[in-house]
Amino acid sequence: MIKYSRQREYIRDFLAGQKDHPTAETIYRNAQKEFPNISLGTVYRNLAQLEQLGEIKKLSTGQGPDHFDGNTSPHYHVICTTCGSVIDLEMENINHINILAKTGFDGEIEGHFVYFYGTCKNCLERNGRQPSALPQTLENAIHGQ
Ligand SMILES: [Zn+2]
Ligand SMILES: [Zn+2]
């Protein structure tokens, strides 16, 4: 049983109001406004507890520091390889890849981690680029015609 902590509540509420998946550093800087004596170590400890309680999600993107998400419902993310931002992606779920994986695996598949990466709209615009057009049909996209 983890005892109640005002700092942990603050961090949970802060994350619930953020859409941009902040890092521990950013959360720490914001928490300092409310708790001037809070340490970065305390922020990390609270984040670990919240994750353990299932109230937040940790996103280890393999690029830079971990990000944290107050939205624990299943959804996908795109990582911008230019600015490092982590962006929510609305997409049909692809849980059937567990079945695809199982066809080549003798054990039991229990899940998967998927991160998409690319260049966000802001970074494209900053470099004078446009997002490419979508292929005419998904079928063409998948089979490369
Ligand atoms: Zn970007
Ligand atoms: Zn998210």
C-alpha cells in the first residue's frame, strides 16, 4: 500500500492536463512552482509509483529521456526524429500483429511495443516541406504499387 502524497497527486494531475508527454525534467520544473523544495529524485520516485499504480504510462522511446503520459488508455505515438516530440496518434488498433507474431513463435505472445517515427508538422514547415500525399488506397500502400 503506497501512502497518500500531495506531491504525487500534483504530478498525476499535472500529467492528466498535458498532451505533450513531458519528460521528468519538465515535470520537475513545473512541480517546483508548487513545491519549491522538491528534488528531481522525488519526482522520479513519484513517477515510478504512479506507473506502478497504473495511473500514468512511461514511454521509453529509445530516443533521449523517457516521456510520461497521463492518458493510460491504449493509443499509439509518433516520435519526431527532428525535435524529439512525442505525439498522440489516432489510429485503428493493430492488435492482430500479436497473431502474426504468434505464427512464427512457439511460445505465447502477450503484447507488443509500437512507436512510429517521422517528422512532425512543425518541423516539416520549418524546413519548407509538405507532408507527402497519402496513397490512393491502403491496399496500394501495403503492397507498394
Ligand atoms: Zn518535430
Ligand atoms: Zn499519449
